[in-house]
Amino acid sequence: DFRFLYRKGKNAVTSVLAMYARKNKNTSNRIGITVSTKVGKAVVRNRVRRRIREAYRINEKSFLPGYDIIIVSRVRAAKASFREIEKNLLELSARLGLLSEEQE
């Protein structure tokens, strides 16, 4: 599923995150989060993963349903604050057209 989305999905990139998205046949979103070992050791990678997951959870209602989404952290995510990660997540979502109209 991840490889298919990397090949066929729309993508957008910031200095902190990259995002791939494609419409699915479900009524809900499926989220995948990838954090490379380049980001840091396990503690750092897990912190980044938790921050990305929480940023999505807080803003989940503003996302359109029915998408497969992969969020890839970049090396700068290790030093980024939660607000910075959240801002980048929403910016990428808006670029890919994943946010509902009233939230943009």
C-alpha cells in the first residue's frame, strides 16, 4: 500500500514533512507515518511520530474523508516544535486539497 501511494499518489513537501495522498474506496481516512533512522535514534523517532499523530488527531475533523495519507518526516522534524509540525501538516493538507472548505 505504501509503495503504491508513493508511485500513484499526489505529493507535497515542506522542510519538515512530506505528504502523499490518494482517494480510497472507504468512508474514512487511513494514515501512515514514516520516520527514517536519519531523523535520529528510536526515542527521537518515536517523539516525532507521536507529534505527527497528535497533530492529525486534533485536526481530524477538518480533513475530507476517504483518503489514504502517508506523512513522511524529514530530518528537520527532530528539532521542530509541535506547533511547527502541526502548521506544516495543515499546509500540506491544504496544498493537496484534503481539507474541507470551511476549514481552509
